[in-house]
Amino acid sequence: MDIEQLLKEKLKSPQEEERVQAVRELAGFGSDLAISLIYQAMGDSSWRVRKEAADAFLSFPRAEELAGDIVEMLHSQENAGLRNIAVDILIHLGSQALPVLFDELQCIDHDVRKFVLDILGDIGDLSSTSAMVAAMADEDRNVRAAAAENLGKIGAAEAIPALLEAMVDADLLMRFTILESLGKIGHPIPIEQILRYNDDPLLRKALFECIGQANIEEGIPLLVDGLSEQMRNVRESAAVLLATMYVAHPDSVARSLVGNTAAARALTEVLRGNNPAVVRAALKLIPLTGDLNSAERLLELLDNEELRQEAASALVALGRGAILSLLDKWPLSDDRTRAYLGYLVGETGCTEAVPLLLSGVSSENLTLRMSCAQALGRLNEVAAVPCLVEMLQGTIPELRDAAQNALAALADACPEEIVKALNPLVENEDSEIRAAVISVLGRVDYPIIEHCLTLALKDESASVRRAAVNALGSNPADEHLDVLMLALTDEDSEVRRSGADALGQIKNPQAVDALALALFDEDLWVRATVIRSLGKIKVKRSVSLIKEALGDPIGLVCIAALEALAELDPEVAFPLLVASLYHEDEEVVNAALQQLVATGRRDWLTSMTDVLINHQHWEVRLNYARALALLDGPGCREAIENRLMIEGEAMVRQQLEEILSRDKGREGLT
């Protein structure tokens, strides 16, 4: 008994694993017997055997020539497994199976014709369009529906006139299917050609989806009317589709909704649904109506963690009037709801809520106190200064931060009141309080607080000194120059770094000498900041100092020098960037590469190819390959091919292969 006969016997084994193994072994044969046995295995009771048989068949070099045999399996009415595996194989064969599939559309078995149409839809080849259009005239209603459905599946825009024509005398199922297909095709259709089907309530949802998916702007009023439909699923569909169309047609959707009380009521009702996607759509549309009656429901949705952000955005979009209508809820609300209201009051500028916010600042609830403090700051409420100052002196860090931010926000509105209230705290025994006070005072006009900042720059606490330097840096001016240069000698590295950064913001050439001394700072972050600040002061000495900094032993500092030099003087920077490609630190090399690519120049690529394409660090090789891909340096193909022969890193290999592929494609075009 030869091996094929032996495998034939194994296919009869009651053991599934033996049958699977037999099919795998059959895959290595190309004889007619082997193919016959593969066909037999396709009808096996085990899906594993059937799947193995399908894979074995598709591995045959002439599988597409046998597509007719597979099509015949669609006629198997007793063996659904065989029929299903035949469908999978034909889909996998794709366009190679089209000729036999087109022929099979003439089959007398309507089930087979339907199978064929579904297979053509999954293959997705637009050359199937004419065959599907012809099948819409089939005598079997299921075949007609399958033809219409699969025209939508393949996106056959050419079939739109035929689909519209077929709708005229079609039954309900066919009309429903055609509307779905028109939506999937997604090409705008004159609204009058489908508007007549709005009279049928069973087609309305499909009609709406067709309008939305096909992006038919003229259908927006119909969708707005659909918000008040009796059937819930139709209402929800209209809301979702309107929200989608709002992206493409914001003005048209807004015009249809503004002042529309019926639509507003309908959308408020949609907000009570359980489907988050539908509720989100309504949240997007509600503000367009301008109707404030939805505010209470929107407030309730703030308790929904999943929808909270969208609900808050909707309330803010409705504006001050909506929040004003909710203020009477404050006395009966829990602390969490009050906290939400506090946030909304601040966002909408609802000054009528100030007394409620002032009471909330004294609450025992941490979240409510923080929310009210934030809102009072945003409302520029001078009356809030005393309670915020008291909060600033508390022991809870979160409340201190909230008070500090609120007072800082008030600094522009009432600087004199802020200075008067905070002056007594400049020498508070708690350094964190002193630092917070200085941070707030830094927002006030400099002459008013000059004395306070001068004292703070001598404070024993580094955090206070940092706050003073940052305050000066946030409002850069030449009169700050001396104290900021003094900060470069502070014992705290963060103070020195902040001072260097602030001097860069001022951009005064008189700071260059002080920054030059700071280039020898022991802290690498200070040196890097000094270099970046020198890059902002556009004088010749800055260029010289930055060039010297390229010799810094720390790669991070060298990178800062390269970036600063490129910003300060690109022409001077260019040769230094090229020289940095030899740097021993791969991060410096990568930074230089990035800067060189940004110049758009190509005159450095070829000379550096051998150095960089064979660099010891794979990241450098990868970045150089990307530079080649972007700048398309000439004469590099041979070097890339040579590197590809020995390259061991997968990402680099992929980049090199892509470059070669693109180069080959360009040659083919020429």
C-alpha cells in the first residue's frame, strides 16, 4: 500500500488528531488522489480537519484552476460544514475565483446564487458590480436582496441609479436593504429620490441612516423631525446621525436646532436613555438648541463618571443662564453636586452664585472647598480674598494649592487687596506658606512687590527663593536683571536653573557675562539651561560660548549646545553639527542627525554614509536610514545594500529594505 492509500485510510480514523495529521501530510502531494482526499476532508465532521484541508488546498500552486470544483461544493445541502469551507476558500481565492462565480450566478439553485453573491461581496472586487445589478432582477426575493446588500458592501457607487430604480416597485425587505446599501456606499443622493419612503414608519430608521451615512445635507431637517419619532430606536438613530453630521455640516445642523423647542424636549428625553453612545450624541446637540430646560438632567448626568465630561461641557456651552437656573438646587444638593455647580459657576461667570461659593469655602468637604475656591478666583471676586488667604495658611496641601491658584487669578483684578492681605505672611514661619505667598505676589506688578521679592531672594528656604526667581521670570523685564544674575550663584541648583532660564527670557546682552560663568556650574541641568538661554541672546559672544560648550563631558549639555546653536546661527551650526556625528555619545549623534535633517540640506549625507550606516549603535543606524529615506541622498544604494547583508537589528533592516524598495520603484517609473 503506497503512502497516499495509507493516508486515505487514516482519514477514516475515529481519532480527530490522526485525520488532521493525515491532511497535513497530504498537503505535500500534488496528485489527483491527494486532491480528491483533500476534498473529502473538507466535508469532515471536525472543523479542525476542514480548516486543515482548506489550508492544504490553498497551498497548491494551481488552486485557482480548481475553483470550479470548490464552487460545486456550494450545492451540498446535506453537509453545511463542506459548504461553509467552500465559501471560505472562494473568498480567499479572491479575484481569481470571479469567472467561475459569475458563471454560477446562472445556476438554477437560488440558494447557491445567494451564496455566490455573498462571496462576491466579501471578495469586494468592483468588477462584480454589473453581475450584482443584474441579480437585482432575479426571480427569488432573497437573491435580489443579497444583490442589493452586497452592492453596498463593495461600495459600488456606479450602482446607485440601479438601486434607486429598483426601490420603486420593490417590497419592504428590498427597500430596507437598498437604503442600507446606499448608506454604506456613502455617496450623496438627491433627497427627493428617497424622501417618499419617509411615509413608511418601518423604513424610517433605514432612511435616516442612509441620509447620515451618505452625508446628505438636505436631509438634516428630516433627521431633526426624527428626534420626535414615536419609536425609541428611530429617535436615538436620528440623534446619533445628527451628531455625526454636525462634524461635516455644523452650520446646517445648528440652524435646524436653534430655538427648536420640540427638538430640545426630544433630546432631553434621549438623555434619559441607557446607551452611552446615544446619550453622548444628545449631549453634543443639546447646546445648539439653546434650551435651558435640559440643565437639570445635565446636572444629574454629572454623577455618571463615563459621561461627566461631556455633560459638563454641554452645561458650559449652554452658558450662564443654564447655571443660574440650577442655583436653587444648591441648598438641597449633596456636597458632590455642589462641587460640580461650583466648577460650572466659575466656567460660566455666574456671579450670582458668589454667596454660595463663599459658604462653600467654609465647608468640611475638601472637594467642595477646592471647587468653590477655584470658582471665586475665576470670577475675580475681591470679597473672597480673606477666606482664600485663610485657606492658604491651612495644613492640607490640596487646599493650599487651590487657594494659591485662586489668589494668583485674583492678582490682576485686585492687586492692592492681594498685596495687603499677603504682606503679613511674607515672613511666616512656615516656608511652604512663604513660598506660596511669593508665587502669588509674583503675579502683581513688580514695583509694588519689589521689597517682598528682595527679601524672598535672601530667604533661608530654597523653595521660597525658587518661588521668587520664578515670579521674576514669569514677568521678564530689564529691571530684574541684577537680582536674577545674583540667583546664578545660589547654593540651590533649582534656584540657579530658574535664574538662568529667566535671564534667557529677558534676552538682555548684559546677562551674557554672568551666564558665561554659570557654564562651569557643577549641575548639568543648570549648564544645559544656561546654554539654551545664551541661544536666545543673539550676540557674537553667545555663539562663542555655545561652541565652547560643545566640549562639555556630558552628552545632555552638548545636545543643548547643538540645539541652541542651530537656533542662534544655522550657518555657523552646520559644520559643527556634522562634526558632532563623530561624537562618542550616541545621543549627541542622534541629536545632531535630527538637526541636520531639519536643515533640509543633503550635502553632508554621502560623506557620512560609511560612518553612520555602520555605526556601533543601532539607533544611530536607524536614524541615519530614516534621514536617507527623507532626504533621498544620492549614491547611497550600494552602501545600504552592503549594510543590509550584515544588519542584525530588525527595525534597521526594515528601514533599509523600505529605502531600497522605494528606490527600485522610482527606477521602474523612469
